[in-house]
Amino acid sequence: MRHLLTGAGSGIGAVLAQRLLARGDEVVVLARSPERAEEMAADLPGVEVLVADLARPESVESLAVPDALDSLVHAAGVVELGPVSELGVEAWTAQLQVNLVAPAALTRVALPALRQAGGTVVFVNSGAGLHAHPQWSAYAASKHGLRALADSLRGEEAGHGVRVSTVYPGRTATPMQEKVHEQEGRAYDAAAWIRPETVADAILHLVDLPHDATMSDVTVRPA
């Protein structure tokens, strides 16, 4: 099987890439710069690394993706908390670009390869994509939009044999979660939250699901 992943530099995406490589699958990942590409190739021996900066979604349009893809997993994301009264245009734009516009652009580029293989698109969303709380307006808006993208894509691509799934992890022990705690002014304890391995296992299940079924939405919550 061949997979294209974003967000493979850390957290859920990194664990997923490692799991796929360990079982012998082909893995293609994105890096934001040539320097970062070298680092990721060293961290994940065996991956193919393509360079595109998700903060500039137009950069994905020239990517040479493989001819056939069994999955496209959108695991990259950025977060910047703050009240609407204080969040500036830059914070809104950055989160919308990386969390929503880039996944839409990359999906469009990858669709011919996904159709060729009857592949699966997996959007790693968030609990914030279901419910918006104070201080989370920009991030939640980007993730609500990602849910809408997935729902529309699912209806559009069903006739082409492409399945679309969204995973909604609760708070997961990743570098992003550590940043969130810092922004919230709270102490961070990784043991209190979902392990990224657990979410990666859920994604693997979606990717490996037999073609007689699809799982459109999967919520993973801390126990």
C-alpha cells in the first residue's frame, strides 16, 4: 500500500508514518522546507519526502504525487488560542490556511491517484470541530470547516470509489497539546491525555477497512 501523509514530523502523524513503514508500506510525507525534508528523512528512514509549505497552500499545487494512493491522511495542524477581541487577522489566516485551505488543495491534487487505487482520505480533525469553546474561535472555525470539506468530498467522490473519513481526537499527548497548555497557562502532563499511538491505531483501522464498508466519523475521547 502507498500513503501520503501531512504532519508526519511529530505527534499522531509521526507515529502513523512509523507504523506504516514498519509493516512494509510505502510512505510519502510533506515537509515545509528542504532543510526540514532532510531531518524527516533521517527521522523516518524509508520515507519519500516532498517539499510543500502548508502555510502557503498554493505550494502543494505543483507536487508530483504518486500515480496511485491507498490513503491520504491530513494530520498537520496549527493552533493559536485567544478571544475574538484579541485574535488578529494573522492568527486567523494562519490557522485557516494550514488547517483547512491546504487540506482542500492537497486533496484536489491527490484525487486522481486516490481514484486510481480506490483510496481513503482521512481528515484528522478535533473535538473543536464538533464544539467551539471560549478562546478557541479561530481553531474551531478551521476545524468546523474541515468537517464540511469532508462531508462534501464524501458525497462527491463516492461514485469514484474514494472513501472519506474524519477522526475527532480529544486532547492527545502531542507537542501541539503541550503548546495549548502553555497558552492556557496550565501545567502539562502527557499521561493525562490520549496517547498518539491510540489515535494512529484508529486511523490505521480506517485505512485498512475492507471495501464493503466505510466509517465516516470516528470520535476518540480520553478515558
